Amino acid sequence: MRKKKLLRILPALLISLTLLQPQAVHAYAETPDPSLYEGLGSDYIYVYDIESGQVLTELNPDERMYPASMTKMLTVIVALDHLNDMDQIIEITDPMVEGLAEANASVAGFVPGDRITVRDALYGSALPSGADATNALAFTVAGSVEKYVALMNEKAQEIGMNSSHFINSTGLHDDDHYSTARDIAALLAYCIKNEQFVEIFSSKTYTSSPTQLYPEGIEMRSTTWHSAEYFNIGLPGLIGSKTGFTYEAGHCLAWWAEINGMKLVGVNAHCDEDDIDSHGHLNESSALLYGLQAYEKTTVVTEGDLLDSLVIHYSDHDETVEIHSDETIIEDMKTGNAPVISSTLADEVSAGLDDEELTGVIRIEKDGHLMFEKGVRITVPRERKFWARVKMRWNSIFHKNNGN
């Protein structure tokens, strides 16, 4: 078996021949890396590259979970769909804050009678995770939380969050308010296509318009960045995020980051559910982000790269069949030793009386781990010279009779 060094790993193999066209038989890609979440306490984890769709790690990504205040990402993106004027005034009313204190909900600090802007409500929803701010958006857009939640569920279906259902705009616990790690990641990947969303959820601080209790405005701080700085937690590559906590949901974090050319979205949820003051979700996001430093976005194969070759011997000449990549392929992969490509196809073959079908397998391995495998089928044309075929036919008859 021949082995040829490639500079990088091959995640998908679409091949063409200069002379013949093989047929792909079987292929599979590398599975997500479980070592990235080993030792972590979160019950739900999902990290993927939003450009390629490659999943780098996952743990129970499709099991139902409670999203807590990660819900507010959906609340905000629906508001951005409907509110174009960031300076539009919202007057805080009693229904917007009713029941929040009794539910022990986190708030931005708005009270009935305050006149704030849409911008204030958006940042109030994102940074301090204010339920008063999310309800203000809900009433402004739809006239009630119930009507707004209908818009949220419509949006979730549009995004493809088929395993999610929402009951409120805040993320306060309800048994019928649920999602999955995969769905929340899909939500965030959708949201960060919106520049205003990115600006809001990546901000560390924001000061609102003057309010009755805070004439100089409410200073808001990101629940992620503030805690990370206070507890000296490194979050390498992190751009923005949204935290969440209820006792049923545990501590949660949805985040996006750029690491070594990779554009990643991640979710880790249901951590330290019994400790409201825990920052374990940040520690676990930190561990994931540090672990992902070992990966990089790599151009594995460029269009036209030679992957394998086969020499066909004819009676009067030889022809070389080359297998080339049909496209440029990019993969997130661990740094380290160069991958190895191997093929079970013969190095050479002699043309016969009839067309001959050859099958083989091209494999790519890295550090002893099979990363990719694809079967190929190549038809070798028969000997092209008439008299050479006559001679071959005569020899075959002679040997057959001689054998008898």
C-alpha cells in the first residue's frame, strides 16, 4: 500500500480523473472530539463552526433542556425585526414589571413611569439580563407578552429550532419553555448575522437614558464579562455571549468566538444548578475555549491537487490515470503531525481483453486515527490494439487448452 504525505487532513473527497471518472462508494467524516468536554460538569454541550457546519464537540445536543435567559437572544432578535428606530421612546408600565420581583427575576432597573429608548431596552435585555427590559420590548412590539411569544415561536421555526418551544420573553422557568443545545446554537448563529445584535451582545458596558431612580442613567455590565474579570477567568477568542440561570436550567452560556481562523458558536448548559452564585459555566466555557486553541482552520486540499495515480500498461505504451480533488476543502483540525493519505488501488495494471473494473479505498489518517475513508471505482479500458487483443485471446485459449 502506498502512503503519501499531505500537508493537511482531507475531510471530504470528491475526485476526478484525467482519463477516467470513478464513482464514490462510501465516505464518512471525523466524529466530534469528546476530549474537549472531558471533566466538565455541564450536561449539554454543543460547539460548531458556523462557516463549515463542522461540529467540534457535542454532549447530549438534542436532549430537551431549559434555556433560562439564553431565551433573551430570541427576544432581542425578534425586537430587532420589528423596531427600526433605536431612539423610539418606551414608557415603562406596571404590566411590564408585574410579577418579576416575586419570581426573583433579574432586572435592568427600570420602574413604571420611566421613559427609555428601544436601545436601552435592548441593552437592558442583553447585558444585565433584565426581564423588565424584555417585557418592555414585548409590549412595545406586540401589545402583550402572549402575542410577542407567538412571534418568538414563529421566529424559532423560521430558524429551524424544531425542538424548542417558548412561553415567555424572559426565560423564567416553565415546564413548557424548553430548547436544546443544538437549537440554541442555531439561534445564536442566526442572530450574529445581525450587526446590531453583535454590537449589543459583545458589549461589556452600557449606560441607559436617565431614569427616575438613576438621573445619570443606569450603568449596565455584561453578566459574562463582569464575572469573568471579577473571577479572573480567561475566555480566549470570545466575542460575545448570553448567560442564563434558573434552578431547573442550571447555569448556561451561549457564546461565539473566533479562534485560529475558525468562527465558532458554542453552548454549555445545566451546570451547578443548585448554586445560584456559581460561575462554573464560565469556567467550563473557558475550558472549551482553551481546548479549542489546539484546532485551526486549515486548507486541506486545493482544487486540482493530486491524490493518487494508476499506470495502465498497453501493448505499445503506458498511460497514467491521475485522481485529483475536484474542489478546495477546508477543515478545522488539530495541529501536529501531518496526515497521511493511503490507497488500496494498485500502482499499475495491464489492459486486458475486456474493460476491467477496479475498486479501492482512499483513506486519510492522523496520529493513528482514521479521519476519512472513501471507496472509488475505476473502469480500465481494454487493450486498444486489435492484433494485441488477438494475441491475448490466442494465448488465453492456448493456456486454457494446455491446462486441460
